[in-house]
Amino acid sequence: MEKKGLDFNFFIGVFLIFGILTWFNSTQIELDSEIQNNDSLSSTQEHEIIRSNISNEQKIADSTLLDFQSEDAQLYELSNNLLNIKISNYGASIEEVFLKDYYTYDSLSLKLIDDLNFNFSFFIKDILLNTKDIIFNDVVQTKNSLSFYFKDTHDNSIAFVYKLLPDSYMLNFEVVTENGDSYIEPNKFHWFQKINQLEKNLDNERNSTTINYSVNNKSSKQLSLMKDVDKKIESPIWIANKQQFFSTIIYSENAFKTASLSTFTPEDDKYVKSLNSEFTLNYDNQKNQYLFDVYLLPNKYSLLRSFDKGFESLVPLGWGIFGWVNKFLVIPMFNFLENFGFNYGLIILIIAVVIKCVLFLPTKSSYLSMAKMRVLKPEIDLINEKIEDPVKRQQAHMNLYRKTGVNPLGGCLPMLFQMPILIALFRFFPSSIELRQQKFLWADDLSTYDSILDFGFSIPLYGDHVSLFALLMTLATVLQMVYSNQMSTQNAQMPQMKYVMYTMPIIFLLVMNNYSSALSYYYFLANLITFAQQVIIRNSIDDKKLYATLQANKKKPIKKSKFQQRLEEMTKNQNR
């Protein structure tokens, strides 16, 4: 007698979905297949390198070139309805950037840039000049612009001009040099930014923060999310310091010759990561002007796409078919419902209902196949009793299925239609800024976990809190799996699989407890809707009529496919 247990086809489908979800959670898709993985730098080593590159190497040999002033540095502001930018005359550097429509997880003003090391270096003859070391004496401010001017004792001048238009996340940045007694040749542009924590879940924010780069206006690649790396690239068009929901993008069509990029993750929680970009600039002695655009903006897909520069690739929607599902199904549906002003919890509910309705036909086909297998179970058991040889027994099973017109994989294959959507949503909800700080029921922020109980200590693999949506999703998963097993045919085969049925929801709970509550909420709804569909389909199937139909199929001649015919001919020829 063959051992009996769980529906093997059902298990394959569910386990495959779980495996892919876990893989996505633990490895984070890498878009750059050529990442150079170097050893992580300690905090001391990091600052030594920065000092070596920016300070020790860049010394001014002749102090008579500079006309330093003893006055203190002053901050000047550029502001519109979206941004508030503070720029210092000391180095003409960007000091602070606030996004007016957004707040941190603890309700503070969202400061996108706070700890920035900003420096241009120029050669004047053989002398290296760093803008971070000088004060720009002359500052001209208008409604939408700030101009900083510096001139040395030999009439060599440098001007930094910032322009911020109304209703814009883009800051135009222009560097203009004018030769006096000697040529001014640009050397390097350094942008070193420490990313401060803006979201509640530091680990998720840290695992979403890195540098993206692009050599065209279509797409981008990214440095590793999980490791600290160094990489040098040629002729980039833009570099983005990408955070979980916000980005700082430095764009120039033809100014950058090379870019040396590096990331560093601290051992403590003082900040999220440090992102370092050092550019060498293309030099044209006939052109003393360099144009840059600095984008300081949220990672909203529609907004990023509107610039038509490939910025939308900063939103991790998934690769291949998963990205297509998000771009052409989920996002259009989400944006359409958002226009009605619905609560985001209601939007997710509507999306779940619509997707489950779309998938109803393959779902029904799956359950019908399971029902056919179930009514044939007595005949399967009889074959198992009569035939001891495993190979002959399997052949007898397949002959029975072929005569009755039953596809033994019919209960599993329809799940393949659902997997791209499940995985696409696994990418969409945690990266959707529209859900950030949106409240629903007990959840304060649908973009991160919902906590109904904080432990005050951390449990390995689980976390320091209880997410109610993750708990409800787990219970709904158990309910749906138990009912599916009752509907299946081979629930007596492979009894060891019943342990997997109980351990899988626990693993789901561990994975989802620290994830976006919107994602757990969607899976909870999807499981409930699936359970309801199962009940409806189960009640609509008459087992006696279905069995009679299968028996009638035995009397019909079996139509062999061309492949089966060729296979039989090949077998006969081999036997001869």
C-alpha cells in the first residue's frame, strides 16, 4: 500500500510561491551584474580616505591666490511650494534641503540633506583650489536664484549659480569660471552624503538605500543593497542617492567623465548609510561653463517618469514579467482608484477583489481538477492495493487519468497565473510612497509594519513587536490551506507533508512581521477571497454527476496527440 497524505500538487504550488517570496525577501534583486565587491571599511578608515582624497591631496601652494575674509559663513535660502534649500557662502555649498509636503516617521520636518560634504576642486596653474575652503564674498539673490562669486588676487573668478523654479523639485546648478592671469581647469566634484533615518524601520530603510547610476536616459543600475562596495564608471549621465522613499539625483548631460562611487554602512544606528560620489569632469578650455540639475524629490513612479530620463527605474517594481504586471496592471489601477479620493485601505480591498475576479476562471479550473481527482480516489486506492511495483502503479494511474480525461497537474498549473501578480505586489507595496504615513484601522503607516504590541526586546527572526495584519494573514493562510486539503484528492499521500502545512504559515509570519502592513493586509484579503471562492465552487460541484461524467469518458476513444504518436513509434522502433 502507498502511504497517504497531503495533495502533492497543491503543496507544489504553495511551496513554490513561498520559496520565491522568501528569495525576494532575503536576497533583494540585484540590477547590476558587474558589482565590484570589496571588503567593508571601518568608520575610521572611511574618514581617513575622505580626508586623503579631499584634504591631504588638495593643498593650496600659494596663499596669495586667495583673498580670504574673516567674516562668518552665512546661509541663504531658496524656496518654492515644494522645497526649502539652504546654501552657505562658505564653499557655496548646499547645507540643508527640506521637502515641505513630507515628514519623518516621528512627525518632524523631512530634511532630505543634512550632512553633506560638497566640494569642487580646480587647478589654477599647478595649484589645486577647493571651494570648500573658501568664502564666496559676493552673493546676489533674486526671487528664484542665488549667485555666489569668488575672485582671487589674480582676477581668476568662479561663480556658482543656483536656480529654483516654482512647483519644481529640480534645482539648476551652474558653475562658471573666468580666467584672469591663468587658466582655471576643473578637477573633481565631490558629493558625500550621510543618509539620516526618515522611516520607522531602520533595517528596511538601510536595505533600500544605495547609489543608482545611468549612462543613458532609459534605465539605471545600482550598487549592492546588502554589501558596501566601490565602483568606477565611465561617462555617467546621472547619479542618484536612492533612499527607501526619496532620492537626490545629480544630472548632467556631458559634464561627467568618470564617477567613483562607494557606499558605507555604519555598525551603529547613528545614520542609515553614507553614499560617496566623486566625479572627474570633462574639460574644454573654450567652454568655462558646467550645467547640472539636482533633483530633490520623492520616489513617486509617475513623478519620476514625467522627467523622461529613466528616473522611474529608482522604484523597484521587479524585473521581467513582475515589473510588467506592476507597470501595466497594478499602478494604473492604483492611480485610477486614487483619483476618487478613497482611503488607501479601501483601494487595496478593491484591487484584491478585482484581481481575484480576473483570476477566478483559472482558479475554478484548478478546483475542478482537484474535484476530479477526489472522486477518482477510490479507483486510485484500488490500483495501489493491486499493484506493488511503483513504476507499474504510476503507469496505471496515468492510464486512468488519460481514460477519464483528468489532468493530474490541473490543480497546480493555474497557480502559475497567480504567481506573477503575488510577486509583483510583493515588490509594489513596500516601495509605494503613496502608502507612506497613510493610516488605516490600527495601522499608522501602511508602508511599514503595524504594531499592536511592542516587546521592548527583539526575538530572533521575528522582531520586537506584533504585527496584527501579519498575524491575520497567517491565520487566513491556515484556513485556506486546511480547506484546500479537504478538497484535494491525495490528502492521504505523503503524511510528512502535513507538518509542512503547519510550518509554512509560521515562516510566512516571521517574514511578514517586519514588512509593509499594506502587503500583509492584501494577502489577508486575498486568502479570505480565495477561501470564499473555494466554498462557492465546492458547493456548486455534484460529486456523483462529476464521477458519472468521468466514467462516461472511459467509453470514448482516446485521442492521442501527435507527440504521443511519435513517442509510441519511437518506442516500437527501439524495441525492434
